[in-house]
Amino acid sequence: MRKLTLTVLSAASVIAALALSGCATGDQALSGGDAGGSPGEEIVIGSADFSESQLIATIYSLALQDAGVEVREQFNIGSREVYIAALQDGSIDLIPEYSGALLKHFDPESKASTSEDVVDELSDALPEGIEMYDISEAQDKDILAVTEDTATQYDLETISDLEPVASELILGGPAEWVTRVNGVVGLRDVYGLEFKEFVSLDAGGPLTMTALLNGQIQVADVFSTDPALTANNLVALEDDKSLFAAENIVPVIASAKSSDTVQETLDAVSAALTTDALIEMNGKAAEGTSLGEIAREWLDSAGL
Amino acid sequence: MTLLEWLTDPANWTGPGGIPVQIAYQLFYTFLSLAIASVIAIPLGIFIGFTGKGEAIVAGSANALRALPTLGLLILLFLVLAPWIAGQLVFVVPTIIVLVLLAIPPILTGTYTGIQSADEAAVDAARGMGYTRTQILWRVQMPCALPLLISGLRGSTLQVVSTATVAAYVGLQGLGRYIIDGRAQADFAQMAGGALLVALLALALELLFSILGRVLVSPGLRRTTRRRRPQPTDTATAALTTLTAAR
């Protein structure tokens, strides 16, 4: 009998603890300092949970350190839904972003698709306390990719071509795609696509790529700067209804931590960064070279 | 949305992604893994306990298994096995393998230590009554080993039911879906709800095992009865104990 009482008691305490902590979570994502910058002088640099974001964050970090700015790295945070909340509550101060996806995050209704339109709308859409610097010409878009065989079999060139066959195909992507406009929601609302199933894997990472190449999923969300695209003869379906906007790389920073030195340094990085350089660096990262090494090498070659 | 709102929202309790369905998936992964692990670990444990052979090697490697990081192994297995397994099974097989590896050590250890620690006096008595070695194993040592075997199974179940959340990492269902999706979508009520449900499910299984132990184990072997036994009940036993101790 004692064991039973013990079990019931421990159940009760677990429920109580979780209910209490759960009630507190409400709207605030992460608790931290006041909105607009962490306390102290150092700049906390964050990144998303995929390798390219960590690479660009590493480049920012090294460039800022070279310019004598004190930084702290807080990488691999998670999806945009999580790290933007962290930026807003001051847990992090700076993060490399993708212009189109960030705009859709703040304004899901936005129709902007060219780099210029996206930047114009984004600077208005950014909430108070957060600002962006110059965009880079380097872009990395979400694309829907299929294997060459799948493309031939169903005669696919554009995302619209998927409409009659989507119900036979399985889509793979990151878990946040389920609720995102530039994800499953937009594919349904804009293109009218209802896939047979959505499998939550990773954001353009090895799980998604492996599952696509081995046929466990037929359509995958991958990144346009992934060297595996050309290496495996994958077909990137054309986004004929512009669901996925221009995705220029742009540093987003808490206004409280913005300064001339930081802006000059990061603008110089953005000006030097190109899409081809990203593809090349992603290739090296996939081969296992450390991100610090890749970032340093690129900074040296760009003369920064 | 708060945790309570998430838990009480009827929309979360229905449909293909609803809480009952995800609990069913969680239990399916758990019991499938436990069944496979039992089929491997119980006979192996009986063999080791009965013959005393291979204890060092098997026990050593079983303990080494415990140190394997489940999530890392899961992703590695997925990447390695993907070219060899067609269709959706590729997500299931690596998940079940890592859970089986997690479940084996406690069951194995419970079985062989249970058999080895069977009361010497009982084994001697059985031998004196003319039992063969196999009869001793099945009629004396196995029933004596049952409490430890069940506690091994129970340990495995608790570990597996909570670790089965990793299934969601490779696109499968189960309660881990809420935890991983909740994190990705910044829906922290969903995330906490998923964690709470896993904890409750583990406690429910714990309860089930304590009932199971009560039903299956012979009354003479229950720990509670054994704990009371050392007190001598009458003067004769007391005298005997003192005599044995004095000699």
C-alpha cells in the first residue's frame, strides 16, 4: 500500500510543478533582461539550429572580435519562432537572418517577393527595439526539391505541377513548417497542395537529404545554397507563385547594442558575402571542416 | 495559451494528431521495444545465471550499452540504414533498435542476478528432494528470480517510455511530437503538455508494475514479508539462531 501512496504522491507533485511552471510560460518565450539588448557591454550573438546560420554567425563573431567588440556566442538556439522571441526579450542581441522569411514571420500576409520589396517592407515590419543593417547579395531560399527520377516520373518543373500528384507524395521538412506560411500552410493556401503526409525531419539537414535521396520522402524542403543539390542532381521546383520570397542574408540586432563600429563591420561582411561563397562554405562544412576555420579562411580571402 | 488550456482544449484530444493517438503510438513503441528486448535479454540472463558463463563479458557490454547516447545513435542508425530500408520503416527501425538497446541492460541484469541470488537453502532443499538441475532452475530459481526480473523490466519500461519521445526526431509520432513541435513552433504550452503526459504515462506504467509484482510474485518472496521475517517468532527459533551464531 505504501508504494501505491508514494506513486500517487509523486504523480501529484509532478502535476503541480508542471502546472505552475506552465501557467507562467503564457506569452513570454524566454525570460531575460528588458526588451532591447542584454545587460552589459558584450554582444550576445545567436544562431538558428542549422549549419549555415551557425556559419554566418561565426563570421559575424570573428569579424566583430577583430574590430575589438566584445562578443559572446549563443549558437544553435532553434527555429525563428524561438530565437526572435529571444532577440526581443534581450536573451540575445544579434542574429543572422533571411530577409523574406523574417518578413513572413512578422507579417504573414506580405506578398513582397523581390529583394528590394522585401527590404522595404521588412524595415517597417520590424518591431521596436530591433533593427537591421544592409542586406547582403548572398541569398539562401527554401526550395522544394525532388529527385531527378521523381521529376521525370510526374513531369515536374514548378511547384504548381505538384497539384495533381501531391496526394501521392510525402513532404519532408522541419517541424516548424507545419504552422508556417512559407511552409505547409502556404503550400496549401497559395498552391492548393495537400500532401499525402508531412514528415517532420530537420531544417535542410542530413535527415531530410538522406530521406529524399532514399525515397522515404519524395518532396523536401532544402536550402538553395546546399551543395548536395547539384551533387545529387536534385531538381529545384520553380516557385511560380512566389510563396518563398527573396532571402537575402541580413544581420538583425537589438537597437540598444547597435553602434557605428558594429554596423561598419557587419555592413562590410554583408557587402563581401556572395551566394557562391555560401555554397562553397556549406560544402566544406558538410565535409566536416570546423566552422571557425571556414569563417576565418573566408574573412582572410575577402580581406576583412 | 497556458498548459492547462492546452490540456483541456478538446481540439487536442481528437483527430490523428490528438493526445489519445499519440499516447497509443508512445505505448506501441514502448511495448514493441520491451518485447524484443525481453526475447533477447531474458533467455540470455537465464543462461548466464544458470551456467555462470560469460557473466563478465555480457554484463560488461550490457553496461557499456547504457552509456550510448540514444539520440546520437538514432541519427547515426538512420543515416546508415536509410539506403537499405525502403518506405516508412526506415523511421521505425532505427527508433526501435535504440530503444531495445536501452531496454536490454536492466532486464538482463535483473534476470541473471535474480537467478544467482536465489536462496541457497531453497536450492539445497530442492536438490535434497531429488530435483534435477533443470527442475531446480524452473521451479526454484526462476520463481525466486521473479522479483528482480520484474524490477528489471520495470526499470526498462520507465526508461523506454520516456525515451521513446526521440521517435519524433526522425518524423515519427508519439508524445515526443508535442515536445519537438512545441519547441520548433515556440508553442511552449504544447511542449510542457507533452512532457507532462510522458511523466504521467511513466507513472501509470509504474503503478501497473507494482500491481503486476503483487500478482505474480509468490507471497513468500515479497520484500515486505521478507523484511519482517528476521525477527525470531518463538524461543525455539531464537535459541537455534543463537546456537548457530555461537558455533
